Amino acid sequence: MDRKGLSKIKRAEFLARLDALERLILEQEARIATRHARGWDAKESERRLELLRESHRLYQSALMHLLGADFGAAADDA
């Protein structure tokens, strides 16, 4: 496989990981909403949500740094 093909695979993998983090964030938000609706303590769930959001921000920032303008193009292709 040539370098360009490998680069496309890496971009696709990175975007899939970002999508997975986004899915986890949405699931965690739903858990928090359920806990609040039932009057339960949601501090641990909220803490986990913040960690997931921070991981997403850091991962996205790293991808922007590594892929530069290609990251935006890869997001459009996905």
C-alpha cells in the first residue's frame, strides 16, 4: 500500500475514533438526564462527561495539528 492510501486509512481511523467519542458523550448526557429526572445524584456521571469532552477536544486538537487542512477535508469525506 502506498503512503497516500495509508494516510487515508489513518484519517478514517481517526475520524472513527472521534465519532466513537461523540457517541459516548451523547450516551453519557442521556444517563445524566435520566439521573436528574429521577432525582438521583449525577456527580460521577457529570465528571465522566467532562472527561469525555476533554478527551474529544484534545483528540480533535491533535488531529488538527497532525493533519492540518487535510483534517477538514477528511471530515467532509466521511
